[in-house]
Amino acid sequence: MDCHYEFLRMPFGMMKSGATLTRAVKKLLCKMDNVVDYIDDLLTHTETWEAHVKTLSELFKRLREANFTVRPVKCLLGSRTVDFLGHSLGRGAIGLHDENVEKVRNAPRPKTKREVRAF
């Protein structure tokens, strides 16, 4: 007799299953304004503090209902700017980190075709 077994839950959590996590987060945030996700990061952006608190309340409610957890040490709440993926986001603007710009400016220029291909 052949039996078919399947997991009812992810056996080792969702940390190592990027596609599954991304799909679940997209579903979780469906029709939720002012929240952007990137893999396992969530960014909220609002015009006023009151709107921010309302958005966070809805977000935390949805996370709780889905049995998702957050790591408080990785959270930054109520900040006017945030560093994300090498950019500084906030106050309606997106800027580059000065240190990353300096790294590009100070990088040695390639002198041969082989050095160009290495980049």
C-alpha cells in the first residue's frame, strides 16, 4: 500500500524558503496601503504620525493572525529616515549613502580589457 505524506507546516520554519515566504507576505499585505515588502523586510511610510500608528496597528494585527513573528532588535519604529539596500529613504526622497558613492569614486580604474570584464 502506497502512502502519501506531506507536511502541514514548513518543517524548519520559513527562514530558508524565500519563495514561500515572499508569497505569504504578499498575501498578508494584500490591499494594505503604505506598506512595502522586500523578502523579509517590511517598510511602512505615511504622511502623519496618526496614519503611521494606524498602519502599524493593522500590520501587527495581520502578522499576529498569520502567526508571524518579528525580531524587535531588527525593528526601527517612527523614524523619519531609514537605510535600506544601500539607500537612505525618507522625507519624500531617496538618496545614496555617501560611503558607497566614495567607494565608487575611489575604485581603481581598469586598464585592460581583462580588468573591465572582471567587473
